[in-house]
Amino acid sequence: MSERPIGDYAMLSDCRSAALVGPDGSVDWLCFPRFDSPAVFAGLLDGEAGHWSVRPVGPAETSRRYLPDTMVLETTFRTSTGTAVLVDALALGKRERGHSLGEASPGTLLRQVTCTGGQVDISVEYAPRPEYGLVQPVLTAGAGGLVAHGGSQVLMLSTALEFRTAGSTARATVTLRPGVRLGFALCALPAWGDRPKPWSQGRIRRRLGDTGAAWRSWSALHGGYTGPWQEQVRHSGRVLRALTYAPTGAIVAAATTSLPETIGGTRNWDYRYTWVRDASLTLQALATAMCKQEKSHFFAFLAQAAATQLERGVDLQVMYGIGGERDLSERVLPHLSGWRASAPVRVGNDAWRQRQLDVYGELLDAAHQTLPHEVRLDRPVGSFLHQCADAAARRWADPDQGIWETRGPGRHYLHSKLMCWVALDRAIGLAPALDAESRVSDWQRVRSQIREAIEQRGWNARVGAFTQAFDSGRLDASALMLPIVGFLPGDDPRVRATIETIGRDLTDSRGLVRRYLKDDIDRPEGTFLLCTFWLAQALALTGQPHRARQVFETALAHANDVGLLPEEVDSGTGEALGNHPQAFSHIGLINAAHAIRVAEAAHLPPG
């Protein structure tokens, strides 16, 4: 069983996959060659499922940071005898710069430890366990490192260090003196191909430097936001880029699977896929800084992944594999105990089978914010978005599973109806670009029908708020989206009442917001950082920037030491919960910061 707090982990990315590293220098999660590939190290989910640690022998004070404007991690260990600095990165392609990040990533984890003062005894423990811990490979020492055989991959650990092996674990210790550095490179190749070649120490050093330069070049192109929390906003942009699968432009919801929403509960889902909703909101969050290549790349991915679905009258799938796969059938890995015994551990996600009508609105809202309105779009993208608008017009009155993917009978969720209204509202503005001027009158008619239904059946005067579903008395934080998407203005009394009611009844003692109060699957869950950022954004839109700032700071306080945000926070302990890091939380941060900046500027005294 894994016990380390979720919030302790930093993420590495090569824009194809991800690794999670603890503050003690232990890599407890790594998938090769894609985000959704079987893990080589899965110690995050079971202590016996693999890790790779580089750490001092004995006690040490530890501090960490990402090198400026990068996703290269630097961990400093201070011991009683000296100081050592560990630098970790997933290598990007040689001399990749700007928008090309991840196009030629070699699938290699680089690590380099350097003594910067005194002397430090370093311990290295290497325990690869491919296929989520099912494979205990044979370790063989050779020229330039260790080779691990077993399963479908061969792993090559390049190192100048001599290891002692016992079973499928290798250990070594070394004393480092000032200026001495030791590098490692871990890569994987198909078991039936050529034997992997070791990396030299010089190559490891050069590629670490080049990977840092690659990230800095991307950051230089995406520094458009200035204002409150500037560094956090820009860092969140890098995190979102790090969660992007470069070959297709797909964006994963998180880097992990099965980290629970409740300790000991069963809400343990695989988030290493592309939700249409999450990816679209990512584009919105980065709209002021995103460049044309990334926008068009994402819409082209969706048009390809969803090709013919809407034409055949099938619902737009709510999520896809990062290569465009449609079948994401869920299965359980019974040999893994789960983080803090939170079982089952799952791979795949059966939410792909659900109907979620909100996706049409999120897609068209992202298109409205990021694509030109008057210039005819390329036919595949324009046709796809046109079909999305028509689907929203046909299906808006149907029940669905809603934004939170409830695994029960469909209901008439307010958020789903709202986002169908958004789909038509944005499609009307995009009509020239979609070659759809002839559809505008029909879209306008249905848009009016949706508005009437939301205002009549979504508002509950007894509760004093717009509620979770039509004719319901249950609160839901997704109602905060009403002013955010422009359905109603911030000064509408029903909007203000909804915000006040959610702030009072869905907010815990820490000031964080729950999605809702009751749950049909599990015990009460933690609070959602995304919903807390929504509250901050909604307060800003209602002309309350001071309160918005307070709520924003409350959510931001739950970022870890390297600025990564979880999905949820335990109301009792304040611990991070859910898959990590969470794209949705970083999206919420960016959008709320922007809204507060605008609100504060509007409230400045003249002069």
C-alpha cells in the first residue's frame, strides 16, 4: 500500500508521457511511451509496484523547484556533511523549440545528481516493475548500465555506477565530492527489437540542458498574461502544455489513474484520456496566449477522432484516447492495493459510453474564443462544429449523465441545458466561419426555447438558487457557470442569490467548494478546487473583486511546493485527493485570475 501524500508529487513531462517524483527523489509513477501506457513504476498505487530513488544516505533537509520557465525539476538535499542537487526531466527532442515540443521526444527519463558542497553519500535504488507491477524483470549488467528484460519492453538504465542486484531490484551507493556529478538515463524499447544503446554522461548532461532550453522557448511564446498571480498563471499554462500529447494535440485530464476522490472509497478513475470538456476549457484558459498551431491542432484532432459519429446520429463521445481511440473500456487491476488501500485500481474509463450534452457547448465556446469568426474554416473543422450545433439543437431536451458523470439514470441537468444554449449562441456568432448562415434562424429559435426552460424549471425560489437539475431542490456548483458563460449578467438578482447560496451551503470550513452535497455512489467526497475557482470567478463577474480575491487565495493555498494543484481537498485534513496534477484545477486558476484582473481594473478610481 502506498502512503505518501498525493500532494507531495512533482510531475515531469515530455509532452507524450509523465512521471511523478516525490521530495525524497523517488520516481513512483512512469508510463512509457504514452500517458496511458502501462506503468513501469507504479509505487504510487502499491508499494510493491516499482520505483526508482536517488537520495542521500541518512537524514536530509529537502527543497524543490522547477527551473525557471520549465518543467525540469531541481531537488536540493542538505545533509550534515554536504549538499547535493538532483535534476530530473523527461527528455524532449534534440533542439526542439516553441510549438514543436514533444514531436520527437525520445522517451527517456534523465536524472543527474551533483555535489555542490562538502561531500554526500548517495543511495540509488532501482526497482522497475513493468505492466503496473505484474512483471518482475531480469536485470543484467552490461557496458554502460543495466538492462531489464521481461514483458513487452526492454528497459535500459544508462549509468556509470556499479549496482548490486537482488532479484528484480538493483542498489548502489556512491560518495560525491564537490563538483562531481553522476547522470542516469532510462529508456524503453520493444522487447523484440534492437538492444537499446546506453547514453554517455556527456549526452545526459547536454540533453538536460537542451530540455530546459526547449521549455523556456515555449514559455517565451506563451507569456501573454500580465496581472495578479502572473507567475502562477504562466506556470499553469506550462502544466497544461505538459499534459498535452504532442503527436495529436490531445490533452489528458490528469497524469494518473485511480488516485481516489475519497480515501478508502471507490471513486478511483483513470484520467489519462482526453475529455472534450476539459480540453476545450484548456483552450479557453489559454486563449490570450495560445498560438494558432495549438488551437488548430486540437480541433483537427477532435474532428478526426469523432469523424462520422454525428453524421450517423450518434452522440458525440465525451472522451477519447490520446491517439483518437474510442473504445476505452474499463477494467480492474486486482493485484494493486491502491493508494492508501483505496481499491479498486482501474485502467480505462467507462464514462466514454455516457451521454453528456454539455460537450457541444464547451466545444463551440472554445471555437468562438479561439478561432476567427468571419473567415471560412477548413472544411473538416467547420463541418464538425456545424454538426455539433445541430446536435445540441436536436438533443438539448434529452436527459443525460451531466458534467459530473453520474453512473445512474439520466436526468435533466441544468448545466447540460445551459451548455446546449451556449452551443447555439456561439454557433450563431460563428455562422459565417461555419458556412451555416442558413441555420441561424433555427438556432435562434431553439436557443430561446432553452432559455425559457432554464429560467422556468432551473430556478428554485424556495432554495433561492438555480439548482442541479430541472425541478430539483439540490444545489450544484456548476450553476456558477450561468454568469461565466454569459447566460445571465452578474447583476441579475437570481445570479447573486445563487452565488450567495452556494457560498453558504456548499462551502466547507476551509472556504473550499463542494460539487454537491449528496452522492449516489460513495461516501462524502472532498471539495473541488475547480468549483472554488468558479466561485472566485463568479464573484468577480458580480462586481465583488475583494471577495473573489479571498476565495482565489484560499484555493491557491492548496497548490504544492512546486505549484501543482490536485483535483480535490479533504475537508477534514486539508490533504490533496484525486488524480494529480489536475488540468481542470489549473484551468480554473487561469480563468479566475483573469476575471479578477478585469474586475479590479473596472473598480479602480479614475485618473
